[in-house]
Amino acid sequence: MTRRAGLYLRQSKSNEEGIERQEERTRALAAARGWPVVGVFIDDDVSASKPRGPQTAWGRMLAAAADIDVVIAVDLDRIARSTRDLNTLIDRDLALVTVDGEIDLASADGEFRGTMLAAIARFETRRKAERQKRANDQRAAKGLPSAWAGYGYTREDGRDVVNPAEAAVVLETARRVIDGESLRSVAADLNRRGILSPRATLQARAGQVTDRPIPWQGTTLRQMLRRPSLAGLRTHRGQVVGEFDPAAHPAILDRDAHDTLVALFGSRSTPTGPRAARQPRHLLSNIARCGRCGDTLGGRMIRLPPWTPKPGQKSKPTKAAYACSTCHKVRRVQEPVDALVTEYVLQRLERSDAVELFTTGDPESARAARDALAAVDARLSSAADLFAAGSIDAGQLTRITATGRADRDRLEAQLAAALPPAIPRDAVGPQAREAWAGYSILRKRQILAAIARVTILPSGPGRSFDPDLIRVDWLQE
């Protein structure tokens, strides 16, 4: 009886030429034996070392076993890497023929030979995996990149090189999310501008051009921005194990920006769309600490809404308050606490040396830039007075002003770079109070968390508000 053949073609990495060569060789063998080919089953970019479910070509071939007498593959490791796979074929009464030689699974000798060859293939696979694991451990210990370069980088000679266009997207989106914009709105803007998402970028690099590239989504943006590698941090087996060698993988984001983003994404309530109810709406909720249990149990103050009793109830109405979510022993009315902490913060931000207090770099450099900026402002004011007095003409005033403004822009940028990402440049200095009034509650919370630690101390029952029981400790002195 003529045997019906099914061709099984598989490779671990996608390569059309590789599949074509396998099909050419297996068809030639089927033709030489006079076996009609009743099915071709192709697993492209599929590993035989991992389970192959019913959605794969392997699963579809097994489902069609009643219509197949013999399976043809190029060699054994294309179809089976374990005795489990061989037993599966045996249970389906399928013979196995490879281009390199026939294995009759129906006979004891053929089953033994197949089992031995599969065991050898499994041994080689596991040994290769162990070698790769040791190599990955060594690369992680040396701060070298992993097997692939993520979004923002390209791989050149084994090093990750910053891709300027992608890095600009990372920096822009990080700034916008830190400023309080929702992930979904940022993603929608990127799609509108035609900026390729990380997966679409990989497709484009592989030459897989499509009319409908995979778009940005809020979750995509969140996954990208929380990657430690963007801040130069090396991860291994899901844990940060150190820093990259900068020569092998430079950072795109600074550590402050990364820490801010991780803090924002750490809560399940971090918004991915325009759901304002899920965004923080109160200045100190989950930021202020309980003065009774905060140092031992980590108690955080949450905001309790006001309550008005229903008609007939004898209870007194209560105002919105901050209360400890752990010990439930400390409670303080919200409004005076917010007002007091806000005033403390603004007085701190308004100080002439605020930039030096909060700088992440050299305070002396920040102080020098601040003094230089004051000198530029004085020079511009003096030029305006001279023009008004007729001592200089309009052309001279224009040249002085142009030079002064260029110097001023440069110094402002220098001061802005010295501050943590959570603190905008206009948040420090004489204009701080006016800028604060225009900030969203999310931005105010970010600034507060970056510069201070607020503790609400316990008080006796029935006592009036005592400012001394609200402690603000500055993180920089």
C-alpha cells in the first residue's frame, strides 16, 4: 500500500530560505519513494526544546495523524528533541523518515535508535543552554549588554550605541509622563505623528514593512519607560545587578528620571488613559508618614473624605482628613495640613539658593550659574536705563539685548539641568509661588516627594490644630 507522507519543516529562527531548502529535500525523498505528500507542516521561528501546542504546525500535524502514514523531516533534531516527542509519534502510529536515514518507530530496534538519538539531542541542547547561562552570568558581572539592543539603541560590534531619534522619543515621553500627562494621551500623540513603536521598529529593522505597523499603546509606553537599562542599570534574571559599562551601554535617562518613573508606575492606579478619578488628587495622600508607626511599620497617611450624617442621625459631620492606614491612631484635618506644608515648601523654593540646595550635581557650579544669571539680568536692566537716558542708541541696545538673552538662555538651561527631573526650573527662585499655583496636583506631589519628608505626629483627642505636630524634614540641607 502506498504510504501517505506529511512533511514537517522547522527552524528556530525565521529564515524563508532555510524552510525552502528543507521542503526541497523532503519532497525529493518523498518523490524517490513514490509517496504522495498529503500535508506540509511548517513551524518557522519555533523551538523544538519547548512545548509545541495545538496552535503550532506540530500540533496540527498530530491532529491530522489519521491521514498520514509517515512523517518526513530533514533530520531528527528538526522534529524531535526529546523522547517525549518520539513517544507522541509512536502513540499516533506514525513512521518517521529523515533525509539522513529511516527510523522505523514501529520496531523495537527503530524505537531504541530513535530514543538514543533524541536523548543525545536533548543532552546537546541542555549543554548548550548551560554554556549560554554561564556566558550570560559573566556578561552581567562585567556590565556588558545582553543578547539584543532595546528601543533607543542599536547594536554595533557587540556594544549598544544610542540611536538619536529613538533616544529623543524616550526623553520626550519621560518628560511628558513625569509632568503628569497620561500614558494613553502620549501614546496617541506618537501614533498621530507617525513615530514607530518599539515592535514596529523591530519589524522595520528586519525588513518586515507593513501598511499597518503595530501602534503605541499606554502599556507599551509604560514597559519602555520603566526599563532599568535606559538609566544604565544592568538587570539579570529580572533583578538589577549593577550598572552597565558606559562604553558598552550608555544611559539615556538619568537616575532621578528613572526613579521618578518607577515611583509613578509602582502604583496600580497609575493612569493609562484619561481617567482622572484614578490620578492622585490630594497633596499628601500616601506621601505623609504617620508619626506613631511610620518608622516601625511604614504607616502612610491616606485621605478620608468628609462625611455628613443623614437626617435623623445623631453623629456629627466630619471634615476631610489624613489618617494612618496602618495603626489608625493618627488623624488630622486635611485643609490646615495642606496649607501649612505648602507654605513651608514655597518658602523653601523661594530662597535665592534653592537651586544649590536641590542640585544633583556640583552646588558650586549651580551657584556660579545663578550669580552669572543675576549679573546678566543686571546688565540688561542697565542697558535699558542707558537707552532711556539717551546714552546708547537703539542699535547698541539691540546688540546688548541679543547677547544678554543668549547668555541668559544658556545659564537657565544649565540651572535646569542641575535640578532633579521632578523639579522644573521655574519652581525655584522668586517666581516659585506663582509657578506653584499653575501646577497640577501630580506635579506638586512630585516636587514635594523630591525635596521633603512629611510626618504627622500624634496628638491628644480633642486638641486644636497644632503646627508643631506637622514635621517637614528636608532631604537636602
